[in-house]
Amino acid sequence: MEGRKGDWVQIYKVLLQPEQRSPHIPEDTKKVPLELRVKGFLTHDAKINDQVTITSLAGRILTGKLVAIRPQYGHDFGKPVPALLSIGKELRMLLDKAGEER
């Protein structure tokens, strides 16, 4: 897949190898590299796995390996909490009742 200048993309880069990391971090963390994954706008045409430059939404210019073109957001807020599902309805009823009493 090929990205075009201006496409929304994600890059990847290793910032620190395990041996470069601080000795003051947990042991399991010391064993892995410090990695960067960031999204931004491609500054030139490129293919997946190419070294590229992007401009982030904050205006930062960053370089890294192109890993995704038009990446999707893969997070959510988890499963609904049953006790919280009725709160909005209950609050509206209380506010309506309070408004009627004025």
C-alpha cells in the first residue's frame, strides 16, 4: 500500500534500546526497548516500511518507519457498567422535577 503526501499515517521508531534505558525503571521494563508510535500527516509519498517524515497534529516533525496508512482508532471504553446505564435517565428526571418545583 502506498501513502500520498498529506495522508494521515502512523509511524514507529525505537527511541532507546534496553541497554540505554534508565537503571531506575522496573526490571521487566528494562528488558524491552522504548518505542514510539505516533500519527500525523505524511510529508511525501511513501510505502509501508519506508522511513518517512510526518507532521503531527501538534506541528512536530517526526521521522520513523511507516506502519499504517489511514490508521483506525482501536480503543474503546470497555463493557458498559450496568449500574451506570440508568444514571443519565435518572438525572434528567430529577432535573425536570426540580424545574417544575420552581
